[in-house]
Amino acid sequence: MTSVPGDHGKKVTGSLVHDFQTVKQLMMKRRQFFLIMVFFLLLSHPAWAEAQQPVTAAPPLDDQTSGPVDANPVDPFDDELEDPFAKEDDVLQTVADPIAGFNRVMFTFNDKLYFWVLKPAAIGYRTVVPTPVRVSVKNFFFNLLMPIRLVNCLLQGKVKAAGGELGRFFINSTVGLAGFLDPAERYPELNPPPEDLGQTLGYYTVGNGIYIVWPLFGPSTLRDTMGSIGDWAMNPVSFMQLVNVDAGALTSGTTNAVAYGVQTVNDTTFRIGDYETLKNAAMDPYEAFRNAYIQNRISKIAQ
Amino acid sequence: MLPDRIDNSSKKPGLPVDNRKRDAAWEDIMILKTISAALVMFLLMLMPASAGPTDPMTTIKGPIDSVIVILNDPQYKTAGTKVTQRNQIWKTVKPIFDFNEISRRAVARNWKAFSNTEKAQFIDVFADFLGNTYIDKIQGEYHNEKIVYLGQDFYSDEYAEVKTQILRETLEIPVYYRMRKHNDGSWRVYDIIVEGVSLVKNYRTQFASILEKETPAQLIQRLNEKLAKQNKSLSENG
């Protein structure tokens, strides 16, 4: 567990070194970041090794007539010659799911939670709260969580994106009245793709580990769960709690939970119907959402 | 040849031919000729790159714009017109999709386990099922979303990706159309990638796990049942 064996280990160290060479401005902080990264890499290693299994287990193309059909086949159409958009990492779109039993129960639980609680709440909220207000609430939370995106841009050596995050934060916090408005919206360079710690880990070739469906929080993987915990610590309110700043009501657990609830309901109002469509379009909704989650994360890591 | 013509045109009765005038006219003609030749050259150069209907982006833009017109058409705002509107939309968009290729790619390696009849049945039912699902979605929830065409990438003469974005209130949803050029020169869609999720690959995992336990005929049966259910609820809500 303390060593990173094999080719993948080399890849990880290789990209780290390459990355840090390009980010000379981060000289001071890089040692700390490196330690954090190594810590996460070590933590995730066993699961990550497991995640590679289905890939290597997939039978070669010529062998497909004999033996059982793999659930996640290496597809001949993803061959470079057939489909130039196919990339090597298409193979990695599979994820180990050893706790599928638990996950399916949680998927059903979240599904009921959506239809019985979240969706009615969001529809009610949408009828009462006009669109500009909902947009402002969304902007406010997005602006507040800038540190998470900034740190992850820097961790990935995306200096330009980090500059964009900072620029947007300063414009929207001032001209945008504490982030409720989004005057930075029209400048593409101030709107880099949002980064999170799960993506950062993925950027350093940390594998998904296993697929986990959390009650309330929904689909994730071991890697992305650890990422979310790290991101949570960088959320300004939890950060204040962690470093024992007592800001009274602001840092209370209740405030935190209410804020999360409001944010979730508010964000859902913009997406009502999307979940239903993907579910209706699926032959097996559980598998459809698992695959969609993994594909979506891969595309975000690639950005 | 040209100077003769000018001679003829300027030789109007009663007017003597002025040599200097004739030279000036000749010069004008030469300039015009050069400009028109350059124009033709320019147009010829332009043609292969963006030849109207064979351009991937134009191929999908036309039908998508028509769908938005149909969605906004007041004649479909009254009750009982939903099925007509759906059929109208389906007729508009169906030709831009290559359901043969979509099916083949979604079933992937199991495709060879299908007989020719089963292949044809599968393509038909899968096409209708996809059509129903997504038309139902846009019919139910179209709120003046705008479609932005970001551009098209050619990966070869045969493959292209058209990048679009759906703008909804505060959300930007990236939708990429992957297209292949057919022998007749037409471009058709073989996969749609929404927020990084490929539709074909999403079905591929689902079909693969069903076909692990069931026969192609049973999968077709399942799709037929889902389609029948969809049609029933659509006509009831029509």
C-alpha cells in the first residue's frame, strides 16, 4: 500500500513532475500540495488497483466467440479506424461495482426521494420564487464556492483557469453584488470549466475505485467521494468550522444543512425533467445512470 | 472575340466609332472579366469545404430549426394535437439520424448474434423508441431554449462532430452530434453526446448486460413492450 507499483505508478509520478514544472509560480505551495496528493494517491491505491480489473479481464476481440460475453465489452467500433472519436480511455468507462446490491437499494431510495420530496419541493419553490431570484441564488452559491474550484485549478496546474476563477470572483463579488449577479458571464476567459478534487485526482490518473451510490448525495465513486470530502473542507463555511473560527450562527450545523438544502432545491428547479427523461429512456435505469455518471466524469477530467 | 462584340454594340446608327472610347470600354471589360474569373475561382475553392446540403452542420441545423418552429406553432397549442405534432417532428428529424449505425454501435459485439430479420426489427423498434422518448421530452418541456451552433470539427473526410449548446435559463448544456458521411454524400448522425455522455455507449452497457442473460429476440420483445407503453400513454395524454 505504501508503494505505487507498475506502469500506473510511473504514469502518476510522470504527470506530477511534468505538471509542477509548468507551474513555477506555485513554488511555495507545491510541497504541501504534493504531500496532499501523495496522501490521496496512497489512500486510493487498493481500490484503484481493483478498478483496473474489469479492463484487463475484457477478452480480446478475436476471442469473443468463446467464453461469456463481458458486461462492458471492448467494442470493435471504438477502434481508431472505425471511429476517430474513440479514445483509449473509452475502455475505462467501466467501473467496478462490488457493492451493487447496496447501490441498487440506495438508487431506489434516491429515486423515491426525488419523486416524493425533491421534485415537489422544487416545483413548489419554482412557482413561488421568480426565475431572476432563483438564478441569483444559484450565482451566489456558485460564487461562494470559488475556493474549491480555484484550489483544484492550481492543483492541476491550470494557471489560466485559476486566473479566470479569481477574476470572476472579484468581479461578481463587487460589481455582481456579493455574487448574486453574474456580470462576468459574458467573458469566456472568466468562465473556465469548474474543477473539483475528484477531477484533480482523476487528472493524476487515480482510478475511480468502486462505484458508490450515497443516500441523498447520489452517484459517486470512491475517488470522487474522497474528492467531495476534500472539497467540503474547502467550502468557506466548513473551513471556518475546521479551523475553529466561531462565526456564531453562520458556522452552525443547522445553517450548513439549510444552506445545502436551499442550494439543492434551487439547483433542481433548473433541471426538472432531465432525470425523468434519462430514466424513461433506459432499459435498466441503474446501469444507465452508473454509465452516465462515469462518462460525464471522464469528460470533465479531460477538460 | 470580345472586341468584335464591343464594336458591334458601339456601332449604333449615326454615331461614329470613337477609338478612345472603345479602348476605355475594352479596359472595363478586362477588369470585369478578371473580377468574375476571380469570383468563380473563389467560389470553386469554397465549394468542397461548405457545399450547402452536404455540410454536417447545415444538415442538422435545418431540421432542428424546423422542429423549433413546429414546437412554437400555435396550431399545436390546443388539446388533442400532441400526436400530430409528434409525428410532424419525427418526420422532420428522422432523416438526419442513421439508426442502422446507431443500433449497430449500441449493440456492438453482440450484433453478430442477431439474424438479419432481428437486425431489421431491432433497428425499427429502437428508432421509434428513441424518437418517442426524446420528442416527448421536448414537447413536454420546451421553454424557448436556444440552440447555439458552436462549430464543426472534421476528423477525416468521413467523420465530423457538430458542437451545439442548449441555453436554458442559467444552464448551458453541451450537445455534440457525431456524424458520418455516406456514399451518397449525405451526413448522418450516429451518436449524440450530451454533457459528455454518449447515448450509444450508454445503451451499449445496458444492452450488453441484458444480452448476457437473454436472446436478441427477448431484447426486441422488451423494446416493443416499452414502445407500446409509450404509445399508449402518449395517445392518452394527446
